[in-house]
Amino acid sequence: MDTYSGSPKTEAAKAADQIAHQRAEDDLSDFEFALMRTFEGFARWQSECLGLVSDLAASGPEITLLNVIRMNDRPKTIKELARVTNRDDVPNIQYSLRKLASAGLIRKTGSGRGGVTYSATDEGLEVTAAYDVQRRKLLLQALEQVPGVENRVGEATRVLNILTGIYDGIARSATAQRQI
């Protein structure tokens, strides 16, 4: 049934709908693969950029945690770090925090449940500042070669934020269906 006119769909209309649906599905698959490749390229970029300013071999998510801890120059709890980075793998976050602390880039203060916070050490502040200088120098220089990149990045950010909500929502639905 055609939802607009209330009349039955012709075979040609059904075939056209199927083709459009397949095209949308193919586009979404292409987007998801591009997103995965972008994430991996971004993580590799973070590691290489950190390598310019530190001997620490760190993964993209570990570098992200270090930079989030530095944000606004105030201590963060694991709960805040997980929320800001949209992660729920607390044991992996804890492992990364121990690694960053062992490297002397962050410090752990407080104790007990919820009373523990993490902040950047002086060395961590130096490393993140140097990382930021290299990031600006290399990344922004490369992005200047793309006409209209400011508008594109802004729009991409808005779309990715919407998709994050959609993926989080359908992940919860899938979890609920699996547990039934």
C-alpha cells in the first residue's frame, strides 16, 4: 500500500523501493567502513604525533584519556573519563590510567569509590602542550589544503554526534533483545 495515496503499490513501485533501500544500505555500509578506517587513521595519527614529543608508546584511546584529563586543567574521575569518551570498558580505562601514571604523565589522588581523581603532572602538562603544538602545526597545515574544511568539519561533527546517539540507542535495543 502506498502510504501517501492509500492505493496498492505496483510491482514497479515495489522494485524501485527495493532498489532505493539497497542503495541506502550500501551507502550506510560504505559509511561505516569509512568511519572505522577514519578511527584507525586518527588513532595512528595520535600515536605518531605523541611520538614527536614523548618516548611513550601509547594507543589513540590512551592519548585521548591523557588529553581529556588535561582538559580545563581540573582532575577527572573514571566515571567522567568514561562519559566524555563514550566508553564503558572501565577495566581498559583503568589499565590505560595505570600506564599513563607509570609514565609520569598523570597522578592519581584520593581513595575509595568515587573519591579517586586523575590529573596531569608537570610532565604531563609539558607533553600535552608539546603535542598540541605539533597537532596544530601538522594537522591544521594539512587541513588548510582542503577548501571549505571548516564548514565540512563542523557539519561532520554534527552528523557524527547524531549518529553516536542512534548507534547508542540501537545498541541498547540489541542488548535488551538479546537478554530476553
